[in-house]
Amino acid sequence: MPRLALFALVVCALAVVAAVLSFTQGMWIGVVWVLVAGLSSNMAIYYFRKARIDRAAAG
């Protein structure tokens, strides 16, 4: 598993938790956390695909 993809998944999970907590407390800053979760999940997908393509090209 690529290290950057793993870090992006961890950030995504933490952002989802922060968004849920923010919304349950009635704070609208949760919208920002949802956007961070979306960005980090896209980064994780990108790095997973990039690693798979690099492995296929090398082997």
C-alpha cells in the first residue's frame, strides 16, 4: 500500500469523524470537514491508481 494513499485515508477518516462531531454539536464548520474528506479521498484514490500503474509498468 502506498504511504501517501494510506496517509490520505487516515486524513479522510479523521475528517469524517470531525464532520460528524461538528454537525451533532450544531456547528456549520462541518461543511469544511466534508470538503476535506472529499479531497483526501480523491487523493487516496489517485495514489492507489498511480501505484498500480507504476507496478504494472515495472513488471
